[in-house]
Amino acid sequence: MSSKSSFLRKITALILALSSSAALHALEIYRPSNFGTMDEIPCILKITDMDGNDAWDKIINISISWYDSMQSTPHWSHVYYSGCFTGGGIVHLEMQKGTYRISVSTPPEHQRNYIPGNTDEWISNEFIYRTGSPALKVIFINPTANRNGFYTGGWHIDYRAPKYYLYTKPYRQ
């Protein structure tokens, strides 16, 4: 029994060592749940290098997951990333070493007339991410709102977690 236990410890140590070396350039992009139907509005992820060239060829692995707290036993649901994600989703990226510009947008046809009369694309600020940063492993995406808390049709990316009450409070401009 002890040789089996020793073997399992060695395999576990090997897996952890391999995963930690791959995780040096891992980033999670989290879009927390919002109030109402805002969760259903997708945002499309755009990653470019510092020259503005598409950087999807620098992504080694990408997946998306949601935390399903409505189940009797809460669990993570993992799926293949399809290009956009909604509220409560986390995009997991493993990237080659470099510096990247990360932004999100929502074209008018996917806004579901959430803000009546708004025909503009919802866009975000650009977030500069340098791989290998030991402190930065997660960034957050939040919808923007005015001073009164009404959504304005845009996104804000930040390394700081948004404020919460029962749901995520939107980023106020």
C-alpha cells in the first residue's frame, strides 16, 4: 500500500510541476454576474499584440467555464470557447510570453435592444497585459453605468474586483 501511495504522490508532484510551469503565462478573464438580463448580453474578446496585430495565434489553450450555483451540488461547467461569453463566465487563457492588448465589444445585433435607441457598438477600454506578471492572474469585465447606476452601453476591464451587493455593481463613469 505504501508503494502505491508513494507512486501517487510522485505522479501528483509531476502533474503539479508541469501545470505550474504552463501556468506562468495563464490569465483568467472573469465577467461576474450582473442584475437582470445584462448577463445574457455577450461580449466578444479581442486580443492583439502591441502593434495592433491579431494575437490569437499566440494563445496556447483557451476554455471557458461558469460556476453553476443553482445545482444542488454547485460545480464548474467547462466548455470549449466559442468567441464570446456572458455574465458569470470565466475565460481561461494560456498564452505565449509577450505583451498584449485585451478588449471586449458587443455589436448592435447582439445587444437585444437593452438600451433603447443605442445603435453603437459597446466597446471597452484596452487593458495591457504582460505575461509573467506574478501578481496579475485575473482581470474583470464589467458593464459601464452612469452616476445613477443605469447601464450606458459599454464595458470596463480592470485588475480590481468590482463591488458587490447581491450582484456586481456596474463600473460608474
